[in-house]
Amino acid sequence: MSLNVALEIGSNYPVLSEYMQCRERVSLIRGPRGSAKTFSTAQRILQQMTEQEPNDRGERRTRWMVSRDSYTELTTTTIKDFQAVFRDLDGVYHPHGVGGNGPPTWITRPQTWLSDGSMLVAEVIFQSAGVDDAEERIKGYQLTGAWFNELSGCRKGPWDTARAGVGRYPSGIDGGVTCTWRGMIGDTNSFDESHWLHPIFQAPPAGWRCFNQPGGVLYSGQIGPDGRKVWLDNPDAENLANLPEGYYRDLVHGADDGFISVLLANEYGFYVEGKPVHPRYVDTRHCSAPVVLEPDPKYPLVIGLDFGRTPAAVIAQHLTHIGRWHVLDELVSDDMSAALFGPELKRKLEREYSGYRVMAYGDPAGDSRGQATEHTPIQMIQASGVPCMPAPSNIPALRRAAIDNPLMRVCADQGPAFLVSPKAKNFRKAMQGGWCYRKLRVQGTERYDEAPDKGPLSHVGEAGEYAFLGGGEGRAALRPAEPQMQHRGLRQTRAISEWAPEGEWG
């Protein structure tokens, strides 16, 4: 049998067509679900296998790695799509032991005669990028090219490791030819501005090409009576002819705006599959974007602090004349002690909020000494010049209520009693669902973890809860402890401090 390879799906759509014909060292495509990214990439790889220069035996030899973060998705989704393209020359897929205790690596070796009399001889290694020893495994591969399917779900480490391995097969000592093309290919749904891919798509490095498909739906610019965006079908969406009629319209129904904007409209944004810790938050209602909220000098800043090795601070104000909370700003960190975080917070307040009174409330656990120091995190914050005290409670239900209460209220002007400035981007992301109860993989039912995921956004989310709890929200739930609250009320009054310029700290 001989094979005459021709592009099919991509040639009908402008972005897919250009992507499939691209031969830069690195090419990436971002698009919505259902836009044929995966199928087209498999077609492109088959095409590029046939473009390899034949060796002195007439063999066009290439070796590819195909990767996806989840081993389950790799074997049940990516391999299935690959087989749909390689159906006429599919080799045998079999697990290949590479040492260690992780999942096996799957390998297939498709080969066939081509219409010009040469022979396509390929090897394809399917490697999960999410296993613990992924980088060690990838480091040992000598490749022609690598494809990362759903790249936004992968860490950058495996991607960078694979880049070092491409171009090393075939070798000139075996048949007298080297790579006709070498490089990396990646397809992905959209992602948010903090993802490692975002700066690459904004300004691709030399030798990189980034392709952006049109979304399956478009934002109409209107907000519906339920407070959510109104979405319209996009007539320019790619691959519509191969999708069920009304595919995107049906997916919009019942979905939240995060899912729609990222996975269907192909907009930069944030979406996590899980149950948000604060499900009453609606970004189109509770975020002032694109308008940055300015502080009001008549009111003190209320700051919440969470500690650990990734301290976070949320800066808010309660505008009591209208009953509205403004989350103005934040300060987040990575691998930093409270002793270092305190001065960072002090400098930020001096630089951006000079002259404002400050009320800071930290995780009550931060009032306890660690084994390595005689000073508590709260004492370290105080030593930096930021007046800080323990928040009234650390009971999760009370902390949740401190934010949920204003989320449900409206002010006298009928506007929301809770607004987040776009400056507080990590807190906003946490409220949108980045801080969530992870979905459990239980067949036949939808269940979630009992405690929120302790991911990177949990710290800024908890810092916000301490700010609102310390600022007076959730008191109704604390009424049985009224004497204690009266005592803490006196302490709160003493915690108010005027913010002074550098050198004028009392």
C-alpha cells in the first residue's frame, strides 16, 4: 500500500490552514473547544513525517513525542484523536517501560510506502507531562519534534526539557541525513494573563509563531437580567461544518461566564473545574473592571493577612456612608517569611497609600510562635511598622460568611455592596473560582472535597476573609460570643493608626 498525504480540515479555515503550513521552530495555536486543533495537529505531524528527507535506503525516518499533562486524558483522548488521523498506517500501540514506578509510556511505530516510492518510518512516543518523573523521562528522548496537546494544562518544565531533545533524530551516521525540520508544536485552549504562555502569545520570541482562532461565541456587550454576559454565535468560528448544529449555543446554556469566555469565546481569562469557595460572586457584577477603584481618604484601610511561606495581603475599605466594600489592592508573595513580607507591605502602603489610617487583621494562627523563632508572624508584621492584630475568628464558616454577607447585599443606590478593583487580580481570580473545592472523581455522582484546595490562590482568598471579618462582617454569626467581641472591639479601636511618611513611625 502507498499513501498520498493531503491536508483536509485545516485547508477550509484561514487560521488552521496557516498553522498547518507553518514550519517555524515553534508554533502554537490557541482556540476554543471544538475548533479541530487536535485533529489538525495530528494531520500536520503526518504531513511533516512525509517531508523528512529520505536516507540512502529511501527511508523517511522521524521520532516524535506527543504529550499531555494528564495520563488519563493522554490515553483516552489524545491517542484516540491521533489514531483517527493515522488509521491507514497505524502501528501497534503498546506500553513501554522506562523505569520508575509511574505510568508506562505508550509507543507506536507507523510505517508505509509513500506514492513516490520512499518509505515513511516513524516512531511516536506518548508521554504524560504530569507524572512526577516526567522531565527525567523526556530528558532521555532524542526526537525530531514534540507536540504538547492542551499545552495550557502543562508545566513549563517538561516543555523546556523537550525543546532540548528535538533535532537529535535522525542522526547523520544512520543513512546520511539529519532533520529536515525540527521543533515544537503546541495546541491549547485559552488561559489567563498570569500563565507562562501569555507573554509568549503577546510577543513571540524569534523563530516562534502563535496563532489565535476566532471564538465559537462573541460577547454582545450586554448584561442579561441574571447579571451575566449575553453571548452570540460567531459566524467566523472554525470547524463549524464538522460540529453539531447549535454546538456552541447549547454549551452556553447553563455555563458560567468563566467557562464561556475561556473555553468557548477564546478570550484570555480564568476557569477552574471545581466549586468556588464563594459561589455568590459574579464577576460582571462584583468587579469594577476596567475602572480602578480609588481609595477614599475619609475611611481607613482594612487589611487582611494570611501567613505561611506564601504570605498575602488584601487591602480593602468599607465606605460606611453607602454600605459598600471596596477591595482596592493586594500584595502576594512566593517563598517569603513574614519578617520579609512585613517590610514589603509597609513600603507598598507608604508608596501608594500614604496618609491613610490602617487596620490590619491576620490569621489568628499567626499569633503563635514557630519552632524556629521566638517571634510570631503577627509580631513580625507589627515590627515592620504595620499595626496588626489577630482576626476575630479562624472558624471557616464564619470567614466564609464575612464575604458572602456583603455579596448578597445591595446599597442604597441599588449597586452591589461588594466591589473588587482590577488591581486585586489574584483576589479576583480566587473569587471567580481559582480558590475552590476540587471535584472528586467519583463515578455516577458529583462530589467535591470537604475543604477548599490549598493552591496558590487560597492564601489571598483567606487574607480577604480576614479583612472582612476584622472589618466587622460576620458579626451576626458571632453574637453568642458578645463579651469577647466587645473586648476585641476595644482592641480594634487601638489598632487604628495614621499612616505616616518614612521616618515618622511611632
